[in-house]
Amino acid sequence: MAVATALSLGAGVAQAQDKTITLCWAAWDPANALVELSKDFTAQSKIKMKFEFVPWPNFADRMLNELNSKGKLCDVIIGDSQWIGGAAESGHYVKLNEFFDKEGIKMSDFAPATVVGYAEWPKNTPNYWALPAMADALGWTYRKDWFSKPEIKAEFKKKFNRDLEPPKTWKDFKEVSEFFQGRMIDGKKVYGAYIFTERGSEGITMGVSNVLYPFGFKYEDPKKPYALDGFVNSADAIRGLEFYKSIYKGSTPPGLTNSYMGEGLDAFKSGQVAMMMNWFAFFPGLDKDPNVGGAKIGYFVNPSDKAKGVQLGGQGISVVSYSPNRNEALAYIKWFANPEVQKKWQAIGGSSAHNAVLKDPGYLKSAPYAAAFQESMNQVVDFWAEPSYAQLLLAEQKRVHDFVVADKGTAKEALDALVQDWKKVFKDDGKIK
């Protein structure tokens, strides 16, 4: 059913019939849902839509090359949260403050973490370069059917003197994952957990963060921007990195040395692992999976240690400043921001950041993972969104992968080296002396 909203979408019908705008994003299930949703926009505005979707492993390179070359392929882009600083400072995105004011679009209508993460640059200032589009965070799935087997429950209780349930702390997680490691279930050898180890893009950083944050890692001194010593490489951060390696070594399937989202889904769907880290955006599809979904699957929030914390995912939607169809692209943003459109976006497979969805009384019962998602969004932390984020990211990818997967050096050496890598980037950028 089309969303019935009386929207003045900015372009006259006669003009709009000849207009087509292209939306660029990653190729995954939510993008397919957006194609379906956008039919309502075309029906109301008469502006036609084209879509350019790129597989995740190539998404950043392809789209950042497009922006850096001032290309005109994309009129509207759903870009990763880390791009916002570079895209703003390089003039790739249209600043949206004036447009939001004119159209009555309020950032207070969206979850605060998504506004900071997807829309603002500089961070924590009211300068907006995107509208929160796809709310996401790191979450966990588990084999609820395995956890509920009477003989497994009894053996776990005898060994640990507590009930087998989704882990709330990293200590609990380690016990549960090692308990399942190498166990025979339904005639098949299974493993404790799947975690991210991919080196080339962002995978292992997006994984290890979920241990580092709860253990006490900080990107910088909260009172002194870009002061890294004693925060990035604190004793707690070192402990967290060592812990991630212990999970990798003691609780995961063999051979997953360079694995990210897709490999995790494969491992879970094929019945290899008891627990899997992945983005909440994939959970609607998993819930419908005929082999591991429905009653067989459960969901839980990232475990805690001395604190709570989980890696922010998700993206904002921006207008590309080089677009020859700026008015039509802005009309799409206005349409997408409407609460009724946001409700339909949520219903058909997207993930809305709008309070009209997230604070709806029925939200927590809308899906089996909804409560875990809401709790996660209240404790999210994001990676650097600096213009030089790619250099910062590649440095962490190398240092963490070398220690966790390749067995090079100690955790302290890895984080000390990362501090030096990041200092060099910030020095080259003129952020520190």
C-alpha cells in the first residue's frame, strides 16, 4: 500500500516527469527494500529513480573515487558514517541546515546517536550534511535451540553452576563460547563463536571495537582532543585486545583469518557456530531463514565488562554537491524524512532512526531483535570520522590483525604502534604539533 502523504515535493509534475535521479548505496537487503519504498516517491513526485548498488567489499573505494573525481553518477548517496568529515570538508555533500530549516525537518526527531554519527560535522555541532537513513549497530545472534537442549543445559549448569543463557558480560561470553567449541550437536562438530577478522577494509576494527569499548578503550582524552597516549593504549585497552585474541584462538571455527559480514552469515546459516557477531541490519533476513531462523534463533546485546559499549553501524543520506538534479535530490530527502515514510521504511526491511518509529509503543514487540537493537543504540560508539579516516582505519586494521591473527608481537606493542601511526596522521593534518 502506498504511503498516503500530502507532500509538496518541490518540482512541478510537468517538469518532474522528465527527471530521473540516481541513488547510490551498498548492495544488500535494505537497499532492495529502499527500491520498493521509493516507488511511492516516484508516484507522488513523478521523479523517476535509478539505483547504483555496489557490493560491500568494493563500496567505499567505488563511491569515494566517484566523490573525489567530482563525478555526477550519484544525485543522492547513502554513505558510511566515517565519510562525513571528509565529504563535508572536501565539499562533496550539500550542507542541509538551510534546507532542513525551510522544510521543518528537525534533527531532534531522530535518535541522538544517529544524528552525531551520520549527520554532523564537526561532531557535536549543529552542522548537518546528511539525514539519518539506516540506523544500525553491532549485535549478536545465538542458536536458541542449542541453548535450550536439556542435556546441554544440564552439562553447562554442572560445570559453571549457573544457567546457560545469552551472555551479558565478556567473562560469561568466553565461558559459553568455549563450552560450545568443538562440541558435537546433531551429529555435527560445531564451534563457539564467529567474530570479524577481515584485514583489507574495516572488518577486524569493527569487530575488536566491541570488546575494546566495554573494557575501557578510548579514542582520545575526553578533555583534550587528539591526545591519544594512555587512552588508545591504556592497560584496559591492552586487556581488551588480548581478550579478543583469546576468543579468536579459543572459540572460533578454523580458517576464518580474513572474514567479515558475509562469512559470518555463512557460518551461522550453515550451523557451524553457537553465536555470531554481525550488524542488526542482517537480522530481519536471518529471522526468516528456513534453517536457523524463527524459533531456532535468538538475539542479544554486545556483552559488557567494566563499562558498556558497542560499535555504531549505519549510514546517513546526503545530496551530492556535483549533482545536476539538486532540487529533485532534495525533494527525495524531504519525502524520506516524513514520519509516515519512515514507518513504512521500517516495516519493509529498512531500519529507521526516526523517533516516530523507535519510540512507538509497539516498537519493542515489532521484531524479536527490536529490544536488543534499542538497547544497543543507547550505548553506541563510532570510529573516527576525520577527513583522514581511511588512513586511521588502515593503521588499526594492520596493527590489530597482525597481533590477533598473525601472532606478531604483544597487545601493548600493537596499541603503542597504533598511537604512533595515528599521531603521524594527525600531525600531517595539522591537528597536533
